[in-house]
Amino acid sequence: MLRKRKLLPRTMLTIIFSAIVFIIMVITMAIVSLLIYLLAHTGIIQTHIQSPSILYPILLFALISIVIGTFVAAILSAFPLKPVNILIEGMDRLAHGNYDARIHLGRSQVGKDLSKSFNNLAEELSNTEMLRSDFVNNFSHEFKTPIVSIRGFAKLVQKGNLSKEKQDEYLKIIVNEGSRLADLATNALDLTKVENQTILTDVTEFNLSEQLRNSMVLLEEKWAKKDLTMMPEFDEHMIEANEELLKQIWINLFDNSIKFAPEQTPVKSTIKANDDYLTVEITNYGTKISEEDQERIFNKYWQADTSHASEGFGIGLSIAQRVVELHKGNINVESNDEWTKFIVVLPKEQKNG
């Protein structure tokens, strides 16, 4: 069945190509025949054939030319249409989920460029499919783990016969796991929301420096647990932006930096300003992020820690990137053996258009 679907576009292309050639030749022959007739009829072309009789050889010549030309076009069309047929076959394979499809359209520069673009597309689709699959697995794992914990500890509390200390301990675990579930659901909803948003709304002017400080305070429990030192090194800066969306950037970046920072180390944050832009840098002194991981770190389905040793499932940085894009800014990561730095550049003002 798939073979028939592949043959149909090729056959149709040959028919269409031949039909176009046929039409062009008919029009051309009609024009040429008309010109010859008019030139002979007016005496511009001298001929011993009487004027009415000249129509027969003209029509015969035109008919034979059209038939032969169309037949030759149908045969030779296989050569110029071969790259198109290869491209169609490759696209058909992609459409049916075969992301290993690759094409080669010859040695010409156009063929090389088209082949490279198609093969890059197939590779990106393959990577996205793998990341999507990983995301589903991670999402299922992250959701299942707290649900199982809540269910297990709730049953223990329900049975009774527990000391006050044990009951309080189990209830605390249930509350923490419930909060973890809520955070996962919130992140998933936030990502869906910002992905579907194309226009930045609710833009106001506010103190960016104060927002960064508040974001650190909200994560105090996490950085205090690791005995980290939060080091804000900036003056007061104002910005025009969506305050709620921008807050998600700093929460996600600080949370990520805290997660991978070694215990008893600093997490630095700075704000640099020029005439039009503000640059926020958040630095931790954890393990180096490889160059390969740096290229994928903002993918919405990607997670560096596939062992699930750390919380989350890899969408916080995707949210941050999308929010930055909505604000017409950019976000990057730099990492070496000593530190990892997230750099966010945002315009001071949101201009219309």
C-alpha cells in the first residue's frame, strides 16, 4: 500500500510535466503556424504553393512536432524530476514517522543545499521525537513517585496506632509530596500557556532588582538547606515587562542554579545596564555543563539528570526561554570547569511592534 502511495506522486508529476510541455508546444506551434500562414498569405514569404494549400503542410508539421515533442518530454522528464521524486519520497517517509530518512540530490550546489536542509530537518525531528518520549517517561515518573508516596503514607496514618511524632512525620511527607505534585502541574500549565502566547500583555514598569531579591527569598528553604550564600550584586534598575512572566524566569534560573550548586558555595547575581538593555547574570559554581548539553539545555523535553536524582522534569528553562522571547530578549548559558552562568538580556522598554 505504501509503495502505491509513493508511485502515485511520481506518475502524476510525469503526467503534469508532459501536459505542460504539450500545452506549451501547442501554443508555440499555433503561433508559428499562424505567422507562417500570414507571411505567406501577404506575400512576404514567396512560395509556389497556393495559399489555401499551405495550411495542410503547416498543420501536419505542427501535429507531428507536438506528438514527438510530448513523447520525448514524457521520457526525458524522469531526469529533471528525479530530485523532486527523491524529495517527495523522503517527505513521505518523514510523514510516516521514519525520522532516519536521508536524501542525496546530486553534486550541484542547489542539490547539496536542499539535501542538507532536508537531512537537518529529519535529524531535528528525530531528536524531538526522542526528547518527547523521554519527556513522557520523565513526566510519568515524576507524577507517579509522589502519588505512590502520598498513598502509602496516608494508609499508614489511616491505620492509626502511630506515635504523635510518626504521625506528624508522615503528614509532613504527604504535604511535601502534594506540593511537589502541584509544582509539576503548575510548570506544565505554565509552559503550555507561554507557548500559546504570541503577544506580550500586561506590561508595566517595575523594579527589576527588587523582583530578583524577592525571587531569592521565595527559594530560601532550598538554598538554606544546602547552606548556600546568595550574593546579589546590583543597584536598582527599572524595566518595562510583564511582571508575572518575568518572575518565572528568575524563579526557574535561581532554582536551577541552587539545584546544581555544591553545598556551602555562593550563587551570584548581577545586573548590567546600557542605554537600551539590561543584562542579568546568575552564576553558580557547580559541575561544568558540556557543550553538547548547552545546545540542548533549553529544549522543553530535555533533562540533563536522566537518573531522576534531582527534582523536576526539564521544562523550567524552556519556560524561561519562551518568556524571554516574548520580551524580545535572549537567554544563553556559559559553563567551564569553575562556574556556570545564565545570561538574560532584556530591553528596558517594550516598544509597540
